[in-house]
Amino acid sequence: MKKSLMHIALFLALGLPLFAAPFKDQETMLETIEQRTFNWFWNSTNPENGLVPDRTPEKHFSSVAAIGFGLTSIPIGIERGYISREEGIDRILTTLHFLKNLPQGDDAVLDSGYKGFYYHFLHMDSGKRYQQVELSTIDTALCMMGVLFCQSYFEGDSESEVEIRNLAEELYSRVQWSWAVQKDALISMGWTPEQGFLDAEYKGYDEAMFLYLLALGSPTYPVSEDSWNDFVKTNRWESFYGQEHIVFAPLFGHQYAQSWIDFRGIQDAFIKAYGIDHRDLHSFPTRRSSDLVRFMPSKPMP
């Protein structure tokens, strides 16, 4: 596994302290950021159940999305030599077993999720729903990206690595993505037992690309192609200070899906019309009138 900007994306998503003193070169800075980011996930996670806090130093609740990023950090830590393979496997199995065994149902208090999805925030110890937060489609998807990342990384024939792959498949397969499809084949942002589905869906270019890709690829509850088409049909390509680009201001919209997915050569009708693929678009989301401004990491993505 090669170094990539994914580790910086993980760091930026958390807003962790960057550094306390100047570095002698870029490589030293990147290595320090990587290790500090990994250490945050490894040390802040509840070792008894694998739940990752939404923030520190207070650990009032776990974020389902943070669990996905935490799972992703473990193979990176193994590759970098921060932990042993055995330590990483133990932590991952603890997490996957806990996620599998959390109660699923429509009870507002006793359950941790519904139809394979999880509530946005969970209590750090019990894993039960935190207050009255929504059942979150995007945060469940981030969790599943981490789950599937571990499934892809652990390719060995040992009993523990086979178990990781089987648990990951079970968790992904039970998410009922098609249930969350609401208006115009779009995926709802969430649901609560008190009020039903939220009156908001993911549409237009944003971070939800990985959500739709997971839903399209589901072996059990897939959404139709109409969902992707309706998702992208409200994309906007505009000019700002002489630079043409697809409109979505927050940086994480150009980071999250790209942390796990290699988009080289992948196009849809909207992107193809501009003569680029999704890797071009997300590598550096600007384009001058005649030249696509390309930014590629010095080392390839894993």
C-alpha cells in the first residue's frame, strides 16, 4: 500500500493539530501528520467495542462515520509499522462483531440502527442511539467504506482474516439502501422513528458519491441506475474568477469518496461532456478555459 492523500483527508476531517514546530522537509511533515492521525484513532477508540468518539478530549458519543475512518486507519497503521498485524486484526474483529450484534429495529431507545443503517451518534459504551439523532445514510455509508476497506486489505487464509471478510460482507449486505430511496429516486439523508424520513435528499455534486456507489453495488438491496442519474442531474459547472469547475464549496466533498475509490477512467454522462473522468475532477476541482489543471499525488493511491 502506497502513501496517498487519504491520510491527509482523514486528518483534515478531524481538524487535528497539525504541528508544533517547523519541519525540515515535506516528507517529515507528512510522516508526522500520518502517525499523529493514526494515534488519535488508535488511542481514542474504545478498545472494548471499537467505537470511535466524534471528538476529543470529551468522549460523550461515538460517530458512526468516525468508526469508518478508524477502521480505515488500521491497515495504514499496519503498513507503516505503527502496530502489528495481529493488533490490527484484534481491533477490527472487536469492532465488526460489536457492529453486527448491536440491536436493529424501530425502537427509539433500545435500538442502535434499523434496516442495516446506524444512528448518526451512538453511546461510547453501549452503542445505543444517542439522544434523538437521525438514522444517517451518509454516516452509515462512511462506516461501510471502512468495513469494506478492511475486507479488501485482509486477503490472507487465516481464520481471523477470513472472519473479517465474512463479517464485512454481512454488514454491507444487510444495509437496505433501496428502503432509503425517496423523491425522484434520490437517497434520503436520514430517518427517525419519531418522524419518519427527513425532508432532504442527497442530490447534485457533493460528498454523497460514495453513498450512491455503495447503494448501486449492493448484492442484496441495490438502488436503480435512476438513483445515480437523479443524483447528478442537478450538478452545476460554473466559472468563478476565470476558473471553471463543478460547484461544491466544502473541501470534504472532494475528499471522502476519493479516500477509497480510484476514479481513473470512470465517467458518467455529465463528466464525459467536459472531456475528463472523475479522477481528473477530484484530483483538483478546477479547470481553465482550455487546460485542465491536474494535481496528482507524488505517490499513487492504494
